Amino acid sequence: MGGFAKEVEVSTSLPPAKAFKAFAEDLDTLLPKVAPQAIKSVERLEGDGGPGTIKKITFAE
């Protein structure tokens, strides 16, 4: 198994607190529902969703 890091910057009209919640907290459950053909699951391995959090993303076959 290999690893990689990805940094993403997006612009949004959402207030910062709402944008953070959507991307850091809710994304783990939303991604597999929104894109089941691409994302099988998202598992938080380490951290609380803040900087330095490590997630395992399993892609669909």
C-alpha cells in the first residue's frame, strides 16, 4: 500500500465555520453517498478532523 498527500484550496461563499464542518467533519459520510461509483468509504485513522488528520479513502472498483 502506498501513500500520498493532497492539498486542495477552494473558494466558497459559506461562512468559515460551516465550510470547515462540511469539509472536515461531514465529508467522511457524504462522499460515499454522493459518489458511490468512485468512493467506497472514508475512514478517519488519526486526528479529529483538524490539521494533521489522517484519513483512509477506499475507492470503488
